[in-house]
Amino acid sequence: MAEQRGSWLTVVGIGPGSPAYLTPAAREAAEQAKVLIGGKRALALFKDLPVVKYRLTGDLESLAAYLKKIYGQPTAVLVSGDPGFYSLLPWLKRQFPGEEIRVIPGISSMQMAFARLGATWEEATFLSLHGRETDLLKPFLPALHQGTARLVLLTGGRNSPAAVGRYLATHGLGEYPVWVGVELGSDTERCLWLQASELAGLDLPEAVVVLGYD
């Protein structure tokens, strides 16, 4: 893999967190690092590497302090999916303005979702509901009623798949067909076709919810 001069910090997309979907480029980037930063599942992919490992939590202030402490050491920040799709990359760029940050792409959950659907995604609109309100869907309600919207939703936290189902049901879309991809790419993957009212009653972990494809 070609090195980027002056680049000590690399953001590595690890895809869904399964060895089967980890690219050779991602593996190589991790092997070149002296420090690996990532969540529990991400670090487990590289348990064989004898390097320093820092486990990510939701405490970004502590992460910023740690990165400044190790500044200059070859470091790989492991992010799920692709770094260019709702990841830590924008935050890291704000922490180190003007720095050259190397980016290794990964397979995103939305790519996995459309692969499972056997559909293309160039006409889809992608929204993340992490830390946001479900009212983010409000501008799309007319198109959903008309059957012309194509949305891909990343759920998580209080905005679970069930919360999406409840929101749709309370806005007259209880019978709307919804595709849900849970833990895509893992051994416990589930792909479900449901009506929105059915989704509202299910206790599912964070997932990809696709609207407007059949």
C-alpha cells in the first residue's frame, strides 16, 4: 500500500466488523500502526497484533486527550462501515485541522443492505437518526404516502427501529412496508420485511431501515 507522506493518523473502515468483510487494505493499515483505537468488536478483529490498543467509548474528550498524548505515533482509528459515512472522520479533522489524515474505505451498512435487497441505491436518500429526532422524517412523509420516497435510515440509541415504526404508524403509515437489516454481515444477521406497525412492537438493536423498495 502506498504511504501518504507526513500521515501519522489513519482512519480505517472495517465494514460490518466481520473478518469476511475486512478488506486487505484495512488489514494492512492496521498492521502498519503502532496504536489501534476502536470499539470492542473492532479491536477483536486485530487481537493477534502486538500493538497498543485503546478502546473507544462515548467519551470523545478523553479520546482527544489520548490522541494528543500519542501525537505523531502511527495510529489507526477503526470505524465501522466506511469512514465517509457517519463516522469519526469529521470529528478527527476538527481535532487536527490541516493535518493529513489517511482514509481507508470500508463496506458500509447501507451497501450491505442493498446487496441483501439485490437493489441499486443511487436514487436513495440516506439519513442517520443517531442523536437526532425522528421528526427528521417529517419532510419525507408526503412522498412516503405517495410511494415515491426511497430512504435508508441508520437507527440507534433512543431512535431504535421500533421508534421509526411508531413514527410512521402515528403518521398514517402503519401498513407501510419496511425492510430491516439487523447486524448485517455478522453471524447473527437478520433481514426482515415488516409493516411499520409490526416494527413498532419489536425490540430490535440498532439496524438499517429501508423505506420505499420492494
